[in-house]
Amino acid sequence: MATNSTGYNNVVGLLNIFPDEGACAQHLEQLRWPDGKVVCQWCESTRKIHRLSRPGIYKCGDCRKEFSVRKGTVYEESRIPLQKWFLATFLMVTSRKGISSCQLAREIGVSQKTAWFVLGRLRKAAAQASSAAGTLPGPVEADESYLGGKNKNRHASQKQPGRGPSGKMAVAGVVSRESKKAVAKKVERTDAATLVPFVEGATVPGSTVYTDDAPMYDALPSMFNRLHHETVNHSAGEYVRGKAHTNGVESFWALLKRGYTGVFHDITWKHLDRYLAEFSQRWNMLGLSSEERIDAILKAGVGERLTYEELTA
């Protein structure tokens, strides 16, 4: 935290600690270069860096070029003050079901289009933070689910034939009981050829994997990962048998779906992985304080870029 920090868990506390661009730039610098050695973002020199009068702006004595503490981060080339970035980050990580671009626009005083771009960049940082957790230690729970509106609520021109997941987006997820962390991704199909490699890649070899009795998971354990597999028979009304259950991953789906229906209302297939990264990282940070959550996203945003053209391509 910044040197004058006394902790905060609300917006007033956040703005008291980071009242201006200088305080925000100083904190971002501390997170980015904790040893105090500012690194030139052009030639990577640390020998002779001059601090200019504008907050967070430096000039390298070797290559003679200026650079900002934002350069090489998700905040690069943004005209939005860092205080608004910090506030947006706070609102995203502390809102249990997420925050819409319309609401964020009202909260930080920008247009809805700008707020949507801000959230896109923050989800990019969240994806980096989530992936940094690596494979999940066992025991783990694995499951698949579907996102989309109910068929009966669709316009006649959008109704899908059949029942169940018809017309919905499929997602797969793994939750670790040990680390309390989750990973989720969109999947084209919910067959064994798709789900088994996903579970294997997300799980530490040798772990116990708990699933429901869906036949797609019958290929677990594999010869490579030597996963131990136990199931509960949901189709027969069995939901818990000793340690065998999928309550953790189903709680993750419940949180995701409350955000989908209550906040975002609709998520396109194109951007679905960004939202899954946001919800995964929010789940992964449940045991952290507000300050720790913000710092996790701020640090993960270093080395990441997302232009508006990439977001809308």
C-alpha cells in the first residue's frame, strides 16, 4: 500500500488515500518497481532516471526519452486520471456480481463507451492474475454449465428448438477445495474430447477430481495425469456422498449466473472469456482485503495492453 495508507473498505477511504494523480502514480510505481529502481520503458536502463514535475513521468538519462509509469500497462495511452482507474478497479473487485458499464460510467463520471473500455482492460488484467495461479491443487471439483436466457422468454424469432441447453453458451469450470481458487473457460462442446483435457490442464497431476455422473467425465483419470475420479449421481438424486460432491463449483456457477442475469443481462460469445476471467479472479480473491484485491489487479495490469481496436475487432 501507499506509505500514507491506513486501510480502506469503501469509496470514501479509497479517495482519502488516493486524493490525486500524484498519490496514485506513487502507489503504482511502488507496485511496479518495489525495489525503488525505475526501469526505462524504452531501453530498460535503470542507471539514471530523472523524475519530471508531472506525476508519474520520467526521463531516461541514457536514451533521453520520456515515459510514464502507465507505459506497458493496461492504463497506457488512457486520458482517464489514475484516480478514476483506481476507483473503477475498486468497484469491479468489490462488487460481488460485477458492475455494468452503465453503472460504472455514472460512478466515475465518464461515458458508457469509455466505461466499457475501462472494464475490458481491467478484465484483461484479471485474466492475467487468474492465469498466474497456475494449475489448481486437489482435491478439485469439475463441472460444465450453460449461460443464456430461458427459451420461453425469447422473442418468437429467437426461440430455439428442443429443451435444455439449446441456444445457450457452454462453459467449463474447475474449483480447488484446497486453494479456494477457480478457473473457467468457454467451450464449443461439452463432450469428453473437450472437457477431459480442460480438467487435466487445470489440475495438479495426481489430484482427486469430483464430478457429477455425466458420461463425459468417464475418461478421468487419464494415464498421463493419474487423476483419481469420484462422482455423485445427480440423476438419482444423490448430491453428497462423503467427500464426493460438487457444491463448490456449483456455487461458482450460481455467482456467475447472478451476475449474468442481474447485472449484465447478456454476454456475447466473443467476450465471454473476459467475463469468466473477471468472475474467476473475483472468486480467487474472496479471502483478500479490498486493498489486496485492488493491488492484485493493478500489478497484473503491468505488461498487458488492450487497445480499443483489439477489443472491438
